[in-house]
Amino acid sequence: MKRPQLALCLVRPTGFDWATQEHATRLAGWETIVADAQLAKWLAQLSLTHLYFGSEFCEHLLPSSRSLQLAMSAASNAGIKFVLQTPVASPAILRHLTKLLPLLPPDSEIVINDWGVAHLVRERFPALRGIAGRILCRMIKDPRLPGPDWAPQCRPGFDSPPLLGLFRWLGLERIEVDAPMFPTHGTFAGLPPASGVHLPFSYVAKGRMCRIGSMSITGPERFAVGRKCRKECLTLTATTERPGAADQHATFHIGNTVFSRHSTAMLQAVMHAAEGGEVQRLIVPGEPA
């Protein structure tokens, strides 16, 4: 099979040594992370090529300068490439990025999920290689959808010349997407070259309110944005269920974001596309949900 690139996502700069060890250690690690024996066995055949550091979804998880430098050093010591992930950006995040981005080596990759960040990188840090993250690459991913009759509405629509033209103008060389809810033959064939796919979870929706972090708060600040963040999302996860409904996808609420787990059909479609060269890079979380 063709060997896709394999990226591990972390918001803390350590704890991924297992992913660069011998096969048995990698297998055990992937089994813990993805909780799927077949997927873990498949991932363990691949070599780790990239460390993704930071968060696509939460401004509070954008790393400090020290944390960024530690993560870059850890990636260098492991012999893998470093990629910075960035979230939807407030003005404060844009100001923080102007301090972080000069720390990145020229030609570094950065995952961009905000048009303002894309413009900032294009205008002030053109040597960096921008990646259009999955918040910019939108599609319908509602786990409540009942069946494959929704497949035409859920397919990735990234063969749009205006959208791809905008990505090129902003210097976004790659795109990253989630697997569509109901994959069909050739689902990934229309993706641009150098595309990446996340697995085994898709992000469904995000906001700025952190449900997990608000549970211990009373009064008007509960479920409000702007409260002090204690990074509760790194240790707590909520399962989201609908009473009386039998949704096809397990759904989780982590911090300010709702995720759903891929179905077997979605995973098989991603694996087949990666082996066929339609997907160049796989991006997997580095901690269990």
C-alpha cells in the first residue's frame, strides 16, 4: 500500500514517545488512543511524520512562547516535522500570533482556521506554509442525519474554483477535512492534491462557550464566554445523547466543541483513500477522547 504521512495532534508538548518506538509499542499506544483494534493495527504500520501542536478550536489552548519552543524541540528530537495549529481568532489571538509566528522556522506549516489569520500570515509571514483547516473547509457533518440518502449533501465540495482560488491567493497550499458522514465511491477523489483527513473523529460544531469548564460555576458567568480558563477540556469529556433517539455516531462534547466518532464505513473510506494516494496525510488526536 502507499504510505500516507501520519500526524499526531497534541496541546501539550510531551507524551508522544510511544508513537516513535517499535511496532508493538505503537500498536499499544494506538489501541489506547483510538479504541479500535482494526484501526490501531493499521495505524501502527505507519511511521509518524508530523507533530501537530495547539488547538483548532479553542483560543485558550494557543500555546505560549515557551510551550511552542518545547514542542518544536521535541519534534526535532523525534525526527518529525512540526506544524502549529491555530483556532478561530479574536483580536487578542491575532496579537499573540504576531509574537509566536516569528519563532517558527521558515517554511514551517501552520493550520489556519480563520480568514484573519490567513491574511496575517500572507501579509507578514509569507515564508510560512499555510494549511486551510477543517473549520474553513466546511461540510454537513450532523450525526443526527438518518441515512445515506443525505450523501449528496454531505460530500466535500472543494472542487469549487472560487474557493480554491481564494485559498491560493491566501497562500494556503493544502487543505484538511473530516470524512463525510456517508462516503460513496470516489468520495475523496475530488480533493485537491496534498490533502489531509482527520480520523477517527469529526468536529460537528463549535462555539466560544465551554460547557465542561462552566459546570462548577454559578451565577451569571455560568455558560458565558470570557471566564478564566482552567483547561478542564484536557481531562474531562461529556457524552452527548438524545433521549429516545438511536443516533448512528457516538457524540462527545469536549470544551467548546462537539465531535462525533466515525462509522466503520467512514473509516474504511479514509483508509482506502489513503492507500490509493487520494489522501496524502492522516491527522489523529494524541490523547483518548
